[in-house]
Amino acid sequence: LEQEKAFFEGRAAWLLARQLPRGTPLFVANSMPVRDVEYFWPRSERGIEPRFNRGANGIDGTLSTALGLAHGNRPTVLLTGDLALLHDANGFLLHSRLRGSLTVVLINNQGGGIFEHLPVAQSGPAFEEYFATPQRIDFAKLCAAHGVEHVAVRDWEHFTALVSTLPLQGVRVLEVSTDRKRDAATRKALFATIAAGLK
């Protein structure tokens, strides 16, 4: 991960573990974000406080729950994919009532990355339409419609600078654009390398 210069979802989780201010409340969405935290978050003494909505609820209420965690709390971070954020985009309506700050780290891989790791990924054209469900939303415009700050992350150095110091008030979205299929291939290659080393 130290050598990974291209945008890769797993490196975002790894860098958050290393760069977030100590004691940061962190909300993690379902699908790949929660798995990438499980896979790539190193052991740490930084005291990050993770929260998750796991279980039958799926991706319901991801943004709204994160806003609730941030309200009256220390500066808070949400790590989410694009579909989970879109599923609860109306949560942005709450931003003007927020006492505190929420930084949304948006991994935009244009679809449901979790399904790239399941056998259904081999089902041909139907996979993209019915499982990956790609989207073409302009998140900068979505944020502007709600009066929320949007930042397109340029590279990992830019990302590190943005998450190392968190604002005290308001909501901002840091968009990291990745390639869903490349991310899945990178995970599989990393897992194969680790498995080979354990033999």
C-alpha cells in the first residue's frame, strides 16, 4: 500500500488509519468500505472511534446516521461508497442543522464494488446493469444543490492534507474517483500474495 500511487479504495482506508486526528469518530458504510477497513486498517494507538450500521439494514440511512454521530461531537468522518451515499442523499438536507462537522470521504467507483468479488460478476452484460448498477452522478453539482462543500481529490498527498486536519463546522465531501474493476483486481492480487506468504 505504501507503494500504491494510483487511486485504490483500500489505500484510502489505510491512510485514514494513519492520518486522521487522534480520537476521530469514524462512521463506515456497508459494501466495500467496511470490508476495506477490516482488510487494511492497521493496528493503531490513535484511538479512532469506528461505528457501523451492520445487519439487515444494508445501506439505509448511511449519511443521516453519520450526521447524527457528528452532531454535538468532535469533527467526524464518514467513509462511504457512491451508491450508499446516493441512497441517502436527502440526508444532506440536515447539514444546516448540524452542530459540528462531518467530512465525507466518498469513494466513487461508479457502482457496487462488492459484487465484483462474487460469482455473479461472471454473468456477462446483466451483471453491470442489475448488480454493479453504475451511476453517472455529478457529485459536485449534487453538493452544490445542498450548499455542501465538494473537493475532487487530486492525489494521495492532497488526500492526506485534507484528512489530517478536520474542520470544526459544516459538511464537506472529499471525492476519490477509483476504477471498480481495477480495485477488485488489486484486492485479489494482494490477497493471493498474502496467502502465498502464509504457506
